[in-house]
Amino acid sequence: MNKIFYTIMDGEGNFLNSNFMRDNNDNIIEAIRFSNLDDIKDYFKDLRDDRGFKIVKVKCELEEIS
């Protein structure tokens, strides 16, 4: 089973943290996540242009381990 979500990365290659009080980092667990492309585009338009932000699609592969 595959799961897809969208997040935002900065120009440094770090994920935008879901907690605005914390710095961006490479930990995908802390990244802001959207399941809908329209929602992330709405959020994205309010970000600063000079920081090099980009929207990325994340595909997760789930495998049941028995």
C-alpha cells in the first residue's frame, strides 16, 4: 500500500516544521503535511519568496511485517 502527502522544503533542503516555534530540519516526522494539493498551494502562497521554498510530494511505502 502506498500513501502520499505533500510538504514544503526550504532552499537549504530542510522540511518546513509543523511547529512554527522550531527551526526547519531534515526530520520528515516534524514536517508540515498536507493530504490535498490545493490546501498546500493555499498555504504556500503566503510564504516568503526569498527563502527558496518548494512544494514536494512524498510517497510512503507501507509494508506489513508479520
